[in-house]
Amino acid sequence: MKKYLLISLSFIICHLTFSEAHAQSAIKVLDKAASTIALKDGVKADFKMTGGMGSASGTIVIKGKKFHATTPQATIWFDGKTQWTYLKDNDEVSVTTPNESQLQAINPYNFLNLYKKGYDASLNSSGNTHVVHLTATSTERKIKELFITVDKKTNYPTQVKLLQGKKWTVFDISNLKKQNIPDSQFKFNSKDFPKAEIIDLR
């Protein structure tokens, strides 16, 4: 009986140690991915979004927590606190203070601000990519799961798949490039849209 208990205990300890090491490896992959994006001057990339939030494609520029996304239908500015969303068809701009899940729904790189707290991480590597699976540890998290695909050679994230409610949204990301982006690009300038109706929802 004692022998059985010792074997069982050893198995549990080994399993826990392996799981912890696996989680650390997953975090290291995301740390490296984050370092390729969280540059002082900023980065620019193309993206394609499909899934529960609809579909769209365009470009995004990022500098820290700030971003500016452009699609044929809309343009979004976020300066780290305030978000301006311009809808071309309506010629109107809504002003909001978005929460975590709202930011993730439009900025595929917002996982950089999520993965270190409130999620369990696991890693699956195959071919030229790593795939990190993040699972929320709290029911308060609006984003329940994320799958982040990272290129092994460049450490660039190439896809972000996230679950909000019961709907999956997938961002495919390409042509990531370093750029020197001025802070003014992350704020809406009313002079550029003189006829647009501004709706403040804060």
C-alpha cells in the first residue's frame, strides 16, 4: 500500500513539475513575441479578422498600448485610454473608454497586456510555429480562451484566436514591420473629418 502511495505521489509531483515547466515555456514564447511588438518606436502590420465579430481586413499600427487600425469600413484610434471609432458609411465618430474585451476584439495584439495575469498557459510546438493556449482562471474574464500562433524563427505572432462568450474570432497577421510612429497618429483629429458627427459615449 505504501509503495502504491509513493508511486502515485511521485507521478503527481512529476506531472505538476512538467505542467509548471510547460507553462513557463509558453510564457517565454509570449515574452519573446511581446518583445518583437512592444517597441519604443512602434510597429505596423496587416490583419484579417473573421468570426463572431464579423469580418474585416486592414492595417494596424501599435506603440505600447496605443493603436490605430484602418479598414475600408472604419478607422479606430486608441491613445491608451480613449478610443475614437469613425464609421465611413455614417460619417460619425463614437468616443468611448473601452474595457479589456472590447480592446481585444479590435486589437489582435492586446494579448500582450493579458497573458501574464489571470490565465493558465500551455504550449504546443509543430513545424515552424509555436501555439500558446491561454485559458482564463477567473469567470470575470470576458475572454475565456486564446490561441496565439508564433513564428519560431522571427518570434512574430501570426495568428490570434479568441473566445468571447460562445463566439470565436480569428485574426491573421502578416507583414509585421518596425516603424517610427508619432503619438499624434493614435488620436482622432476633428480637422481631418470636419463634417463627421461626434458621439461621446464615455
